[in-house]
Amino acid sequence: MGNATDNQVFLFLQGPHGPFFHRLGKMLRKAGPTVWRVGFNAGDRAFWFHPSSYIPYTGKLADWPAAFRALVADKGVTDIVLYGDTRPVHARAVEIAEELGLRVHVFEEGYMRPYWVTYERGGSNGNSRLMDMSVDDMQQALALSDMEAPLPPAHWGDMRQHVFYGALYHFFVLFRNGAYRNLRTHRAIPVAKEFQLYLQRLLLMPLLAIDRWISTLRIRTGGFPYHLTLLQLEHDSSFQMHSPFVTMTDFLELVIEGFAKDAPGHHHLVIKAHPLEDGRVPVRRSVRQLARKFGIRDRVHYVRGGKLAALLNDARTAVTVNSTAGQQVLWRGIPLKVFGSAVYSKPEFVSTQSLGDFFAQPSRPDNRAYKDYRRYLLETSQLPGGFYSARGRRQLLRQVVDMMLAGEDPYDALKSGTAAPRQQLRLVN
């Protein structure tokens, strides 16, 4: 008699750059289910090494919903798997999947990245079930568990591999995409420009590291109190879909003006770029212009990406739209203010003050409540490992396939007491 998994049919859509989705599909296939993959460009095809299960979609975006419905019916699909739920092909598929009663498996970068990745069902970030959960709900579920939340290792994640696979992916899209020209990318810039930016970022990493080191040293030896502003990528879905801002400059102007008006005169403002900021948006120029406009040019500092810990150690506060870096702020007990929808935006530990009051006299977060929240995530949707390095993928695959095959999603499994034991974190480089 066959297993229940033999009746499951997984349809993969777009995944993170690199071979993670292929490895995941291969292991699911070994467990019993049927696995298919839809590719929307040559980059998707390049990293899927099982040709008989690959289905190219070469139509237009407007025709995708009908094509998706036909695929679900033809293949008997029970589950869809995707990375990020807001890009157009995914958002339309999720809507139809929910209508048809399919399970939706969503992967994202970890809410406590870079040492974990996120696995949820139904949606992530602003569409996550976490948005409607209170800390009290989480504390009640944790009563069924006695796991101690692991500490992150003192080691960076797999940034070099991330940038490398991004460049390689866009190389295939740029030079091998002839069969897929009907479908426009979800990005706002041409593929050629995207490839150029990834390649430029890869080649300039040593020089950027030196610039970052000099900037950080000046701040750490400056002897002044400072507040951190944590930036995101302007084209990132969390910024575009779950925040009140259209551009990063809009956010920067709000913060720099508020700091100029209400922060103590001897305090400084440190603006840290996202680690993958590639220059498509002139963030550094905007910072300089706004600092000059509001008369605080000598009190504003810009840092190009890199590790956050060195800057957080002495920061008074932090401000962000909804960056996952906010988790590192809260873990250290530093006051945090956010402006967008974020899974960690709970009144117990994220400031509800006005920006002026926050800069002048910030309220402290409830660190005990945050520790419960953090432990809840590590018991449910946060999995040790990574998408981009070989070791990170191995670590992730040891656990995630069983979670995908389980009847309950991670949050319900913990609440009902059926959650499987969790692995402790290992280095993922």
C-alpha cells in the first residue's frame, strides 16, 4: 500500500538563485510525491537538472492565471512551492491555489537572517500568519516546548555565494532567454543592467569591504552617541508591498528631518545600507543631499552594507522600514522604531512613540517578551541553514522536507504538540 505522500503532487515555481530548489525537489521525489517545476526564464531552467519534470512557461503574464489553472488540473497538483509570494506570477498563483484548496509552501530569507531561512505556508512577511498573532498567543504555544533558543554563530552567512548565483542567474536570462521573451521580469530595470550590477558587486567586494571598514572605524572611534538607520533594497518586496513609502529617498527624508529637529545636538545618525545594495538607487548621494538640506552634514554617516554587529554594539536606537535586521536590534535590547508592516512589529518590543519622541527619549523594549517571540520563531518557521552555500543547503534539507510533508504547518504543529524536534544551529559556510 502506498504512502500518503505518494498522492501529493508538488509544483515548484520560482526559487532562490542557485540549485536549492532542484535539491529540494529531488529529495521530495525520493520521499514519494511527484514533483514538477515551472520555469519562467533561462535562469530558472539552468538550475533545474531534471529535464523530464521541467515545464517552460513562455506565454505572457496576462495568460499565466489560465495556464496555471490548466497545469493544476492536468498534473493533479496538491501543493505549490515558491520563493517570495508577492512577485506577479507568484501572487496570482497563490490566489488561485487558495481558491482551489492547494497547500502553499513559501520560502523566504530568514526573519533572523543570515543563519536561518523562513519556511511558512500561505504567505510570508506582511502576508505571514505571524502578523495576526500576539505575543500572548506565542507564549501559550511555547508552554508545550522546553527548547532553549540557540545563539547565532559569530560568523557571516553565504553572501559571496548569494552574489555569485545572482550574477550567474542573470547571465542565463540575458544571453539564453530567447524562448521566454513574452514574459516581462518583475524587476523595474532591464536584465542586462541587473547582470551588470551583480557582476560589478562581485568584482568590487574587496574595495567595498575596505571602504566599509574605514567608515565603521570612524564611527566606532568617534566618541559620539549615535542612532542607526537600517536600509533595505528599494526593489525588495517587503519595502514595496508592505510599507508606506514608494522610494528609499522618501524614507530617508523622513528620518533625517526628524533627527535634525528632535535628536540631541551632540548625537549622530548612522545610515547603514543593505548588504546587497548595488547602486541601482543613488542612496549615498541622497543621504548627502538630505543631510546638507537639514543642516546636519557633519552628524550623518553612511556605511556600505556589511556586518551589523559592530555598529549595533554602541547604538542608542535603530530605525527601519521593516528590515529583518530589526531582529538583531531587538535581540540586543536596543529601542527600535519601524514604519512598515513587519512580523516582529509587536507593541511589547517595538516603539509606538512619534519619531521625534523616539529620537529625544526612546522607550526600552520588553526584552523578555522579545525572547519569547524569538524562541517561538526558532521553534516554528525559522530553519538553520541557507539557500546558497553547499553546507547551508545540506543543513536546511535535513529538516525542511519532513516539515513540508507534515499535515500541519509549523505554527499549528507547535500549538497541537506535534512539532518534530528541532536541530541546533551549525555554521553554514
